[in-house]
Amino acid sequence: MTDFDATLDAIGLLCPLPVLKARKRLEPLPDGGVLRILADDPAAIIDVPHFCAEAGHGFIGMEEDGAHQVYLIRKGAR
């Protein structure tokens, strides 16, 4: 995938916690900064891209990594 500036480990957290924690973790990042989210919530595959669209962040993509997924979000860049 791409380089990232911060990581949020949301493994074991269920909806809506991964997105709520991502919102908080993105706050200190500069515009264009990339947040990597580790999550195993089945709803995250829908919630994370939707959050990006609603909040004005760029959804870079998602990869499977064993029993969890890795999401990348670019702050403030669609």
C-alpha cells in the first residue's frame, strides 16, 4: 500500500468505535496525512469508506491481512 503517518489499532472494536476513534486520531494529522487503521469489525468495510465520503477524507484503500483488514485514509483529500 502506501506510506502512513499514524496507526489506529481498532482490532476487537465493533461499530461505530473504529470510525469514531479514526475521527479522533485524524484530528492532529496535517491535511494530506495518512492514517492506517487495523480493524476486524465486519461493518468497517462499509463504515470506513462512508466516513471518508461524509467527512471529506480520501479513502486510499483496504487490504486483507490475515484475520483483519488494513484501511488507509488521507486526511482532507478526496
